Amino acid sequence: MTSNKLITLTIIFCASFVIPRSNAATIPAGTTLTINTVSPITSQSVVGRSFEAKLAQEVSVRGTVLLPAGTKVFGKIRSSRANPRKSGPLSLELSSLSMSGRSIPVKTNSVEPHGPPQTGRQAQYGHTAGTTMVNPGTTVQFQLLQAVTF
């Protein structure tokens, strides 16, 4: 009788680890994530600085919506003109997304957004001429380099 209880408890214990895994969802590598920026980003921003955005379109896999439009995503500035010695074009990549209060890391390609360059007149008012400005609401597309499971 005691061995039957032990076996039953062992099965229940093991099943408690297997069941949550079966509900896991995976977004395959190569999936496009279309985002809208929330905050302004410039080519004068420091490399490594993070920015916030939201998914502009839902992400579906086999007809099931895994990430609804409006999901918060976060990215980092990969390259910029902030350091004159290591200057390069503005380049962004996504680093994580927020699902149910959890931060899920993502790895995407780098993208060079093309905002309108600032003019000499704008430079008079605190902008640097030739600075690329990505305004809030700008749509940018990234591709996942690795699958994301959550």
C-alpha cells in the first residue's frame, strides 16, 4: 500500500514539471517584429542606451496570436555618433519584450532607421546638423535571430 502511494506521488510530482512545458509557446527565428518607437532616439545617443517601443502588429504562429499588438518591447542602441572615435550610423536592436510582467530576452538583427536628418536651422535650436532623429511612433522592422520560447 505504501509503495502505491509513493508511485502516485512521484507521478504527480513529475507531471507538475511536464504540464507547464506543454503550454510553452515558441516564436521561430526569422519572424518579423514590427514595432513603433515610444521615445525619441537620435544618432547622438550613447551606445548601449535602451529605448522603449510597442509591437505595431500581432505576432501569430499557426493561427494562434502569441504576442498581441501593443506588447512592450525594449531595445538598445548598438552604434551611434555619440563617441567620435567609434562613430558609426545609428543602429538599433531589440533586447527584450514584456509578457505578463516578465522580461523575455530576444535576439534580433540590427537595423539602421532612416529618420530625417536635422537641418542647419534646427541646429540653432539645440539639434546637431546631420543628426538622425527617430521620432516617437516611427515604425521599424526587426527579425528574430533566435527562436523565443515563453
